[in-house]
Amino acid sequence: MKLTMGEKLRILLKRKNVTIVELSRRLGTTNQNMANKLKRDNFSVKELEDIAVALGCKFEGFFVEDNGDKI
């Protein structure tokens, strides 16, 4: 079973020890907006790239952490 992008983001947030509230702040959006996007799994490529930057990793169709792990 494949993980949704929202599920992958939740894993990455947990690994980075970042809350949805903190991610929202870093992106300049509301907590409610981010929570809804995660729930609906509704992200543009630009948003995913911005999230990657906010979390200090890269987005290449998947997330690549600093240590090279892919999510």
C-alpha cells in the first residue's frame, strides 16, 4: 500500500520534530489551512517544494532528508 503525500508529510514532520502549527508558521499560512491540506492530501508541487525548504530538505517527487533518507 502506497503512502499518500499527507501521510509522508506527517512522517517527515515527526522525524523533524516539527508540529503542524510550526510548519504553518514557517510557511505563513494558518494551522487550519495546513491541517485541511494534510487531511485532503491536496498539495501543489510548489507547495511541496516550499514545505521541503521549510523543513530543511529537498522535494524530488518525494522528500530527501539531510542524511539522504527518502520519504
